[in-house]
Amino acid sequence: MEDIEKLLDGSIAAEGYVIDARKPIDLAQIDFDKLRKIFEKNRKRITTEQLKGSIENKLNQMIAINRTRIDFQEKFQKMIDEYNSGAYNIEVFFEKLIRFAKELGEEDQRAIRENISDEELVVFDLLTKPELELNKKEIEEVKKVAKDLLGTLKNEKLVLDWRKRQQSRASVRLAIETVLDRLPRTYTKELYQQKCDTIYQHIYDSYFGQDSSIYAHA
């Protein structure tokens, strides 16, 4: 934050120097109280653009690994559209961005709170969204299904170029159907089939072979 403040000072003091307000900063490192002080030092537009760019950057990363977070994107875009339409001023917009950034930070740490990996969280979310009426015991059962499914697939089924061979694709599909058959009774036959389709598509899109996936360098 001190580096950012110095850079902001330079953007005003140095003739001809222009800061790239779109350059994102790490949301996890933001001291929001200090950011407010910078905002109040007559740097409202630059500080707001910095924060907006940081949120957009982080949000894109989070959605790339878990597309069930698309509702965050919709909420973020709605805030921007409302501000651009004049629904509220820059002070209100800035505070809304801070609240949203904190909410995004909590979502980013949800896998830790749920005691599962980021990859398992994606499967868990795909199995439970839109929200289902699940009790605590059933939620834990779904988590176990997500863990067991990924363990089975990564250890036994996701071989090199599995997507190119019909037999390998069929084996992955069968493994998904077998493990998901252990979902709680809340899942009707129709919902079970829908989740099998959803999870298979997720695996196909995200896992390319042994130790090769979109999560390899996440």
C-alpha cells in the first residue's frame, strides 16, 4: 500500500507522468482502511479504478477455475452499470466495491473452511448449486462424494489423451455415474442424471490427462 501511495503521489507531482489506473493490485494484500485514506486524499477516481481493476482481475481468475461463481460476475457488472447510469456517486460506488472485495475474499477462502481442495470445491458446487435443501449430514456426504470421485478419476481414469478414445471416455462416464450413485436420497433420479451430465462435462473441459488440467498451475 505504501508503494501504491508513492506511485499515486508521483502521478500528481511528476509532470507528464500518468499512472495506469487499470493495473490490478493483490486483493489479499489490501489494507482497506488505508485505501480509504488514499481515496479521501482527493484521489477518488484513480483509487476507485485501481480497486475495480483488482476485483476484475481476481474475479476472472476465480471464475476460470470455478464457473459456478458466475453470479459474482453478474453482481459486479450490475454495480458498474448502476454507477455508470448515475444511480449513485463515486463515494457510494467505492464503498460498494470494498464490500464486494471482502465478499470475494471470503469466497476465495471457502475451500479452506469446507476442508476440501479447490478442485473438490468445484465438484461440490456443481453438485449442490442451485441451492438444494441439504442437512449437515447430507452436505458432508456430498463432500465425500466429490473427494472420492476426483480421487478415483485422477488415480485410475484420466490417462493420457483420455478424451480422444471412446473407451476411455466411457470409462470416465461410468466412474462418475458409479460414484454419484452414492449421493443422498435428496437427489432424485432426474437430478442424479443431470448431475452426471454436468460433472462429466466439467471433467472433459478441465482435465486433459494424467497430471494435466486447468488446475495444474492454479
